[in-house]
Amino acid sequence: MLDVTLSQAVQAYLKLEEMIVKATLAPGARVSEKMLSEMTGFGRTPIREALQRLAAEGTVRIVPRSGVIISEIDITEQLHLIEVRRELEKMLAGRAARLATLQEREEFAALAERFRKACETGDVEIFIPADHAFNDLVVAAAHNKYALFAMSPIQAQTRRFWFMYFSRFGDLCHVSKLHADMAEAIAASDETRARQAAEVLVDYVEQY
């Protein structure tokens, strides 16, 4: 459920990203602002702002006078993303463990419980929003705005790839546990363990 306190543009972005991640808007599909406005209930202005953000992340391509095209998923590009993600993820995990506020640590602990629940129930609908919230919280807790700029497009593309292929190649319980381990390490202010947990998580992502 979308947070009504967020701006219309942010809500539109989250809704469109969810639709793209779940392939409701399939790779290669051509859409228009009008079509997306009718599908989501948001006005043309927040839709336009959301599309600009998605374009910056590489999730869509805006073609002048031709509309918007949902970007294809390229396996080779995913491997390139993982190479960069590995180093960023470890750095962010370490900084988050060292710099997170008390409230952020409590949020990490709560997210760890959600990941454990996803493992126990096998419910991907618990994992997906928890994963999104976790990624955002790691970047926020690291207190480095440049990391936010670097990780945002990587996380967006990773979510798409994950949803499309994970049901065939992945283990939801295992990946949920790996996320929980990392969240718990950050909540405990254990920088070394947080960096190690990030490394193990990215190892798993690269394998599948």
C-alpha cells in the first residue's frame, strides 16, 4: 500500500516501478502518459515526473513524439551491475552499521523480522516490499548522498531482474535469510559482520 504522505510524483513512481518489476508493464512495451494515467489514477504531471526518474534509472526510455518504452532486461548488463553493486553494497553496509541512528537500527531489526517471516511463509509479497524498504534504509543510514545517486539505478534494475527470473532459479527462504542477516548486523552496529553479510548476499545474487 502506498504511503499517502508521499508526494503524488513519488507515489506514481512507486506504482509504476511495481508494475514494471512485476511485468504488468512488460519489457519492450510502448506506453503513453495518458495510458499510464488511466491505469494508475494519477494525473499527467506526477506521471511525467515519475517517468523522468524511471528514465534516469534506465527502467524506461522516453522517445520524443513516440511515447515511452519499457526497457528490456539485458543479462550481460546485469553482470556489470553486480560487479559495481558488490563494492557499493559492502561500503554502504559498513557505513550503515557505523552511522545508523537508534531509530534506523530499530527499523533494521523490524525488517529482519519481516525477512524471517518471508522465509517461514514462502510469501514473495512479504519479501518484495521489505527488500525495497531495506535497500532504501541502507542508503539512508549510510548518510552519503552520492551513494544514493549510485545505488538507485542499480537497485531498480536488480529488482526487475529478480522478479522475472527468481521464481525459476532462486530460493526465497535463503535469500530472505541473507537479507535478515545483513539487517541484524546493521541493527547491532557490527560493521565487520554487516560488510561480510553484504558480500555473501551479492555472491548469491551473482550465482543465480
